[in-house]
Amino acid sequence: MNCAEHVEDDVDRMRQHVACQEMICRAQGTLMAAHNCSAQVAAGILTGVARSSGTELHTVAGTVVTVAEQHSQSPPEAIRAAITCALRNVLS
């Protein structure tokens, strides 16, 4: 692999990282708006759901955003249950 190919790979990885971070921020904002919680609480819910459901954080974030945008689709059961549990713990 030559230098240009290394740079191209690095740029691709950086783009993927930025896209994941943007999705996580959107999901965090979605939770904040939907449940009137702080950014810190929303971030904790997302990471807790990812951990408890065995799902990558950006995948959980994508699911939260997709469900919020489509309103008619329920998230996968493991993610839905984990969000419900996390919200119950934080908001009680």
C-alpha cells in the first residue's frame, strides 16, 4: 500500500467516525427533546442501552433517530426495553 492509499484509508475512517458522532449527537438530542432530560442523562441512556443490549453505540443512536423520524416503527425489543428501563431509573 502506498502513501496515497494510506491517506485515503485514513480519510475514509475519519468520515465514518464523524458520521457516527453526528448520529450519536442526533440521538442524544432526540432523547433530550422527547424526555426533557439533560445531555448528560441522554448520553448515559444511549451508552447504557448499547452496553445492556450488546449493540454498538452508533447502531443504538441510529435506531433512536430512525424511530423518532418514522414514528410508526418500534425499535428492536432489546433496545426498546433497555431505553424504557434506563428512563425509568433516571426519571424516577
